[in-house]
Amino acid sequence: MGNPFLHFKSVTPIEMAHLNQLTAGLSEEKLRNFVSVYGSKRRESDLVLLISCIGLVGVAGIQRFLVGQIGMGILYFFTGGLCLVGTILDIVNHKQLADEYNIQMANESLQLV
């Protein structure tokens, strides 16, 4: 079957290593189910970057809502992205935000299969 995670767009090495470690003992059928469930939940780092850039000129904090950090999203919304400093940091760290979210979703997806 090869590595099914190569089909995901913008997979980082950290995410790939975690996925390979997490699914090492799965049967082929469970791996297929995991890929299906996880693929529907994961967020691409490019999308997080785009949404973060929109926070500079539009509504701040959407990127935090996108990665499941509701409290931080509300805080960013009411403080203008913490006076734009938080939004700029999120633009710089967009891959880390996506990795943290995707690792959490991978762990949740494994429990569903």
C-alpha cells in the first residue's frame, strides 16, 4: 500500500513521523479507516497561513478558531490579534499551529478506528 500519508498536502516531517509511529501496528483495513477519518479532520499549514494573513487586514483570531483554540480565538478577536503581535507570531509559527492541531486530531482519529 505504500505510505498513505504522502497523499496529504503539505505534510511536515513532524506530522509524518508522528503518523508513522502512531499507525505502525495497524492492519491494512484499520489504516485505511484511519487515513479516511484523519484526512477529513486535519488542517493544512497553508490554510492556517492564509487565514492568519487575513487576520492582519480583517477579523483577527480566525486561525485560532480553525485549530480548535476557541478561547484564544475570542481573545484575539477582542484584542485585535493582541494588537497584531499575536497575529504576526501566528504567521511565523503557522506550521507549528497546524502540527499541534494535526497531532491532536491524529490521536483522536486513532481512537475512532
